[in-house]
Amino acid sequence: MLLLNFGHPLTDAQLARIRELTGRDVERTIAVPTHFDHARPFGEQVRGLLTTVPLTPDQWQTAPLNINRPSLASITAVLLAEVHGRTGFFPTIRWLPPVAGTMPSQFEIAELLNLQGIRYAARTQRY
């Protein structure tokens, strides 16, 4: 599995938890520094950001991707739309809530969110 990291670096414990939840090894982590200019359109910046990811069009469509999303929700939404356009499906992302009582703050992988599965389930609610 390829891990595209648009957020903070992941710890060894977080990577182990991803392996535990997916049953797959993380073959490669691609760190993508994500810093946005709020005065410029996010769509344009996300497209530019994704051109820095060293994947071919075939890899975008066939590689098992797992995404550590950016912290800002607006950037995440645009990023997921762009990734869907390149792959043909929504990727799996993770939820990292803070661990209570830790100082400095620590975050744990609580859940992997299969966005494509959530999309399929939501389609059953159409009338």
C-alpha cells in the first residue's frame, strides 16, 4: 500500500496501527509538504500539489492508496475531489483524534474511513 502523507509526519505506532487495521504493509510513504496561500484558489493549489506526487497516471488508477489528509477541511475536500478524478474512486483516509491527557499532544489512529464504501452505502438512500 502507498501512503500519501499530506499532513503531519506519522509515528511508528501510527504506522503499525494502519498495518493492523488494513492487514497490509505500508510499502512506501510519500510525504507531500502541504502549505497553502489562502489568497489563491485552493483548486489550483491542490492540482499543483498533486503534480509533485511521483505517481504515473497508471499508478494513480491501480496502486492501493491510503491518505493522511491535510488538517484544513477545505483543502481536504478539494484534495479528495482531485484524487477521485485521478483514480476513479475515493481513497481511504484516517481519523486521528488526540489522546486524552497527553502533553505535548499526541494523536492516535482511531479509524480508517473507506470513503468509497461510504459513498456506495449512501447511494442506497437515493429515492
